[in-house]
Amino acid sequence: MIALSTIKKALKIDYDTDDSDILRLRDAAISFFSDYTGLSLTTDVHTQYLDYWMLTRLTGAPFVEISSITYTDTDGNQQTYSNNDYFLIYKEYPSVFINFYEYPSLKEGTEIVITYKAGYAEIPANITQAIIAICGAWYNNPEATSPITLTEVPLSAKFILDNLKVKGDLS
């Protein structure tokens, strides 16, 4: 989490009367950042369900590690897929794909369950800068409009957001 003191120092705010507003802007900026880029700013457990064995993009980003892959075999027994039977493809990072060497038969009507961790343990400096820039823009111009033009996020933040955006279709 980005500390209030970090944001206030960067925006050169030395009074406390707007602290609750700045915290609200920080939380909104973090939500905006995560929604726009597809990146999670905290490490969380994600679960994806597959109807059959196939190359699949793990939608949580940035990817950290696979926790487990389970499925129900044709006899109705819960099975854990071996770590040696799948591989990860990082060539479109931060998007990570998983593929499988083996395709065990599934019990009809069941799904493959992939559980994994994704997200940042610590927020990188460029993301902190983007969030501070967004907070500053919203703090100084809360309506973000003028009679003639519509103001969007600061150019520095937009560059960082676009550069970090998870590429590709989520399906």
C-alpha cells in the first residue's frame, strides 16, 4: 500500500485537513490502475476453472506461482495434477499461459481447478509514481473537466498505465 505520507510528500502537501480525501483518492487511483491494467497490487490467490485440458492464459497478473491443479477422474476420485506435467509460457509477460503435457480423462460434468498466486508483494516505483500522479491530478482538479476540453489522467501516469497493461483478450 502506498503510504499517505509518501503521497503528501510528492504532492508537497504539508497540512492534515485533507488526509481523508487523499486516502480516498489513493484508493480510487489504485482501483483505477488495477482495472485499467489488469494487474493486482497485492498478492492474492486466484482460481480458474477449465472444462477441458487446453492452453490457458492465467488471468491474474503478475503471476507468482501455481498452488495446485486438481480434477476429478472418470472414477469420481479427486486428483492433483503433477508439477512435472504442465509448463508455463512467459513470452507475453505479464500474461502467463499454462499448458499441459498430459490430458487425463475427466469425469463428465466436472472441471479442472487451477489455483495460483498473482500480484505484487511490493508495489514497484513506476506504479507508485503513476498512482501519485493520478492522485495529484484528481486532488488538484476533482471535476477533471473544463468548458472546452476533457482532461484525462496525467501523461506520465498514462504512459506507465499503457506500458503495464496486460495485453490480449481475457477469454
